[in-house]
Amino acid sequence: MMKMTGKAFAKKLFGVRYERLSRTLLLDVIIFWGLYIAGFQVQVAASVRILMISAFTAGVMWQALSSKDNAVELKHMLMLPQHDRKFVFSYVAALGAYTALTKTGLLLAVLLAVSAWKPIELIGMAISMFHAVFMAAAAYSLRKYWYADGIWAAAIVSAILFLGSEPWFGLLLLANGFVAILILWKADGYAFYQGESEKSHAIKQRKRHSLWRYFFRYLICHKNYLVNTAVMWCVALVMPYFIREMAGLSVVLVGFAILSLNTPICILLSCDCDLEQAVRFLPGQEQRFCIPYCLFIFSCNMAADVIFLCSWQIQNGGVTVLMIAGVVFFALQSAVLSVLLEWFYPIRGWKIESDLWHHPRKYVVPVVMLLLAGAACAWPVLLYVLLVLLAVEIVIFLFICRRHPK
């Protein structure tokens, strides 16, 4: 039973013939070899390396466990007669393999290529990776006790930061992983199932009245989207402290470009096939949907950029009119590009929502914004051209919104 369940989930995640796994591993080898022969080296402390691997693996594992598409498959599997422990461990093993091989493997390839390490340290990295998988699964099964999960995670992060460089730290991770396994031993399959809530029904019933109401209710029903947005706001708050030595217009514009990397709000059509079908089926929805969607992303970008600019003024000072204009331009331009990508090039063929969050397309808009920031600093006259473009875009928006007030 355990083997059959694990195989069923593995085929869903990796493909019928596991073709996705072979492509991913080949990509990891190419990235590792390319960075290694480039000779680029950085100093990475053992504690930092363990923290990076653990935090990234646990985050991806949590996303995989909370995937809405995964919940449908899990619901069908729970209808079959099954042994709780075998089912739980086969389910966790399948998602853990997916997380470790397709997501953490890429991070591990980069770390091994650009940092100095000893062969014995590979054992510690492997322990931290599998420890993160089991701890995330155990915490997810106890998610109704969110305060206990928070204390547990804070304790492990603190231990990694202060004790991660000790040679015996791997034993502590093994002990904590054993605790997680004991928690999973007592869990059943329904601890991982998250059914459709009444709030999601409310979204489906009311989305026809107001797209803005739909956007906000969608965020409320997907707490991980709100968490990601809150993390971006925290990054905007602390970023001026770390880049204050590079004061100037250029670094502020680069900060705006980095803050456009808010993936969840930019994939609403890709992750909701029913919404995309409804939007594309009705006539005139290019304007009726895309304009409110663009303004919604613009509002989210503006919130992060304004927090960044206020934090910059408090810590470093020197905010100018051009910086304020840059806030509006970068927030609006990244919103426009994100909506155009979603409308003309939605992400297809994904297995679970974690694939959407880590799809390479997420970097297209931030990279374009970084290039614009660099070009504007190299040629100051280009900044004024961009501001004129901003004024033209605002006029076009106002004209279209006046013709289609609803």
C-alpha cells in the first residue's frame, strides 16, 4: 500500500515516466558545472549554509503541502482504504523527494559551486535538507496549533544561527527530525487535507460583483500569499539598512526593482484555471479584467515601495522628487508587465502551486526593472524619458477607465 501510494503521487509530481526529474537533475549539473568553471567563489559560513537549505526546503515543502491542486488528489486517495501511518509516510516521502530533488537541488548546486566545502559537509547538508522536510510536514499536520509551530521554528532557527558551525550540530538536527517523525507517526491522512472553506465559496458567489473584492478575498483565503506580501514589506523595511553605504538614486531604483518580485499576486490567472476560462470566455474582458488587475498589482507594489522609501528617509535621508517619481514609475511599469505576461503567456503544465512560485518567469519583470534602473543611472536623460512614458501611461489608464467604469 505504501509503495503504491508513493508511486501514484510521484508520477503526478515527476511525470508518468519521471521525465521531469531527469530534466531537473540535468539542469542542476549544468548550473553547477557552469558556476564551478567560472571560478566565482564566496565565503559561506556553515551555519548560513544550513539555514539557507533548511529554510528554503521547509518553505517549499509547506507550499507543496498546502497546494490546492494537491488537496484534490489527496481527497481522492483518502477515499480508498489505507493504513494511516503508511499513507502519511508515503505522502510525505513523495512530496519530500519532489522538494529535495527539483527545488533544493538547484540551491545545493549553486552553493556547492560557489563556496568552499569538504566532503564530510555534504552529510550535514543532506541531514539539514531531510530534517526540514520532516519538520515542515510535522508542523503542517499540527497547523491548528500555529503558536506551537511558531515557537518550534524560532527555536530551530536560533539553534542554527548560534550552533550551526559546531561539528556535533548534525546530531541535534537528527534528534529534532526524530521528534518530527514521532509526530507524523501519530498523524493520519486527514491531518494534511485542507477542504474547501466557506470563504472560497463566498469568493465564487461574489466575484461577479467586484473584481477588487475578489482580489482581496482571494488573498484572505490564501494565507501564504499574504505571508509572502508581508515578507516583502519586511524586506522593504530593512533593506535601506544594508545598502546605506551605497547611497544615491541608483541604489534606490534597484531597491524598487527588487521589490517587484512578489510572485503570488502576479499568477492569479495561471493558478486559477476556472477564473481564466471565465475571463477569456466573456467578450471585452481584456479591459474589464486586466485594468483592475493591473491597478491591484500596482497598489501592492506601491505599498512595498513607499515602505522602502520611508525607511530610507528615516535611516539615510536625502529622498528627492525623482525618487518619489521613480516609485510610481517602477510600481506601475512592473504591474503592466506582470499583467501582460499573465494574459499572453500564462504558465501551463504545472503540477502543484509550488511550481508556479518558482517558475523562471517570475524573474522576467524584476530583471527588466533592474535593467531599466541601471540604464536610467548610466544615462540620466533616460530617467526623464521614463517619466514622460509614465505620464502617457497614466493618461491612457484614465481614458480607458472612463470608457469602462465597471
